[in-house]
Amino acid sequence: MSEPQGPWARPEPPPAPPPRRGRVLLWLLLILGIGGLLAFLFRAFPEAVRDGQDGFQVVYLLGFLLLLSTGLFRASRSALKDHLKYAAIWVAVIGVIAVGFAYRDVFEGAAQRLRIAFSDGTPVATGERELVIPQDPNGAFVIVGLVNGQRVRFMVDTGATDTVLSPADARRAGIDPAAQSYDSLSETANGTGRGARTAVRSLEVGPIVVNDFEVVVNQAPMSGSLLGVSFLNRLQSFHVEGRKLVLKW
């Protein structure tokens, strides 16, 4: 015979609660998790508990959490799963916030380190009047500056007395290489080179701006321009730290 339908139907029995032993184990795991979180917070912020009043508040909060946790013994199986899921989410959120706050100094420098690591030659400000240029894969320090407002990619060369523009970079900066007098001689690895001395309206490297700056336009084509000692000597200091060139002005 089929079960009666409608108002005479027998109600579904409530879901059986999980075994008491399982509930006790879950409760103990929850207590251990709360205790571990508190231990981490005390270790990360030892100055937080300054007097007896602070200690009383911690004990009060812990007791309140213990009281709430006793609901594990009364909840149904489905409700228990939901409570545990939400509790785990909140514990994870609080843990992430605590770790982030404890190591905020480390995380604050992470963005700066990423900019340095993936720099395309743009100098990275690391302090007041301080720039860092990372070393490229070839071991050179390459920096992107502005000459007369035009982007120029320089290789920093401490062995070059002058700052030298390639003919192509000079042309983009508004200098006509064909109209120059190449009467400045210099010794290079490829022999004697000829250059033309001229002044640019401005040379900018990050926030460093030098007006009416003398450069040398190279007569022969070059793969890139050189940022020489004539610029570096205008700084307060420059030095190499590991794979970074540090400029201070």
C-alpha cells in the first residue's frame, strides 16, 4: 500500500545528528584552531596585551567563542556543515589580515621590488632623492631618459667622459646630425671616433633634470646612446649594490 498523501502524510524524520564522538573531535579541532590563532597573534603583537584589562578582554572573548562553539552539539548535520564552513572562512580571513598586518613592512616593499625586477629601463624611486637602475641580462645598466622631451635609451658608461648621443637619437631630439662639425676626437675600442659637441635644452633621468646640458653627437652610427661621467658627476653619489645601480642627487 502506498504512503498516504496530503495532510495525513507522516512528516519526514529530522536528519540524524552526527555521532557525539565526531562532534567532540570537531569541537576540539575548532578550539585548537582558535588557540593557534591566538598564539600567533600574541607572538606577532606581544605589545598588544599591556595590562590586566587587556588580558581580561582576551579571556572574555575566548570564553564567548567557546560558548558559541557548544552549538556544535545541538546542530543538525547540514547546519553543522554550514557553520563549520563559515567558521573556516572567517578564521582564514582573520588569519590573512593578521599576517598582512604583521608583515606589512615586507609587503610594502614588494611592489617596489617588482618594479625594479621588471623595469624596462625606467628608473625606480626607492627613497628621497634616490633612484635605482636594475642590471639587464647582459650585465649593463640601461636607463630610459628624456632628451629635449624625447625618450632616449642610454647605457650607463662610467668609462665614458661625455654623454654621447647616437645620430638616430640626436635626430629624434631635434638635432640635425648633418649640420654638426665633428671636430671632437675620442679614443674608442674601435679606434678614433669623431663627435660634435652641442647643448640640449634638457636631459631628464626620472625626476633629475639638467638644463642646457652638453652632449656629444657621434658621427658614426651607434646601437644606443651613452650616459657618461659628465652626467654622473652632477649627482651627489652613484654606486653599485649587487645588480643595482643607485643614483643619489
